[in-house]
Amino acid sequence: MTLRMEQTDHNSEQRRRFFEAEVERLMDRLYGTALRLTRNGPDAEDVVAETLARAWSKLDGLQDLQSFEKWVFRILINTFISERRRRLARPADESPDCEDVLDQFSLFEKVHQPFLLWWGNPEQQLLDKFLRADINRAVDDLQEEFRAVVIMVEVWGLSYAEVAETLEVPVGTVRSRLSRGRALLQRALWSQASQLGIAGAKQGDTSR
Amino acid sequence: MSKHVSCEEVIKRLLEFLDKELDAETERQIRSHMETCRACFSRAEFERRLRERIAEAGETKAPDSLRRRVRAMVARF
């Protein structure tokens, strides 16, 4: 009996150490993601703290500790969504007014100059000109439902199926939100680049 | 004999390709196309680099106040 209790204590201590080490390792990513989702520091801190409290309470149910990273990130997304619903007392994802969005906007097509293939690379140069703050602004300006999906796939590398399961929506919805989110993001970056005068638009292209 | 894909088809599926959401055969066809098509290769590189820049946005140094709060919380667990 005593031996079993000691064993249990030992296991729980190991889990605690594992949890602490993973939290330390992932803290900046969790906070950065929460900041992009909430768009303000105090709310982002609350979301991370609540996420970690939930994660700890569910840790015994996590079979594969190798998958901790994606697992805790999915908890963060769910925490963000439920906190937001609680605060606004309404689902944040409904009635998106986005029917007029161009799904196919491509930043690459705006700046790519085929005749320069061998001599220059204006599209890569454009990407290098964006400050981190420019990119963050473009992400922050996305509507929440698009922002969440873009972050889940591009920042955390979740599969479409994992995103669908986390958000409890069909995979087709994930595809369409991702497609629109990316188009909107690239359009926002193009608009910023044009305003900043760093766009280097193709000759004859006056579209904004 | 495997099927060759057009640039149009590659561009249409490029983001799913980068997301690793395609079946193995389609992925192989696109990869093979890019070995010889500089235009599609450039576009893929652009999208990949953009994605890297966006991923950077998901990392921000957590404030000390949050670290302290989390440490205190974990100590109570």
C-alpha cells in the first residue's frame, strides 16, 4: 500500500515536472498566439492562464505526451472561444459578412515579374521589407473566424481535420475559411505595401 | 506511367500541397512538376516564406507578470 502511494507520488511529480518544462518551452508561443487572437495583452494573459489551468486538469487524459504541444494549443483555442462567448454572450463566429471577399487574391501575382526570373526576385524582396509589426497588423485585422483558422494552420501546423475537430465545424468549412483568410491577409499586406510605397507594383498595374 | 500536372493545376492546389493535405500521388506529381517549372517553384517558395513570416507573428515574449502568475498557479497544482 505504501509502495503504491509512493509510486503514485513519484508519477505525479514526474507529470508536474513534465508540465512545467513544456509550459516554459511553449510560453512565448502560447502568449503570442493568444495575443494575436485577443488583440490585447491583459486578455491574452488571462487566456494563457486559463488554458494552462484546464490543461493541467486534463493532463491525466493525455495518452501520448509527445502530442502535448498541439493538444495544449487546441485547449488554448477552445479557451479563447469560450471566454469570448461568455463575455459577449453570443457566438463570435456567426453571421460573417464576407460574401464579397475575393477568394483568389494573390500577393505573388501582384508583384511577380516573369521576365525577371533569372535576374531578380521582387516578390521575395517585398516579403523581406515587411516589418514584423506589418504582418501582425494584417493578421490582427482579419475577422476572428478567419484569424483563428489561419493561426491554427500556419502557426501551429494543425491539419484541416484537427482544426475541424477543435472548432466543431466540417472540414469543408475549414477549407473555405482558410482560403478566404489567406486571401484577405494577402490583400491587407498588399494594401499596406502600397500605402508604404514598398509594393514595387508591376508596370501598368494600378489596382489596389 | 504517371500523369503530368499543369501549372494551373499546381497553383490551384499549392496551398493544400504546402499544408500537406494532398494524397501521396498528387503530392508527388506537384513535387515533380516543381523540379522543372521555375515559375511554380518561385510561387511555392514565396508562399512558404510568407507563411514563415506569419508564423513569427505567433511568438511574442511573454510578460514577466504572466510567467509569475503561471509559476504560482503550477505550484498550487
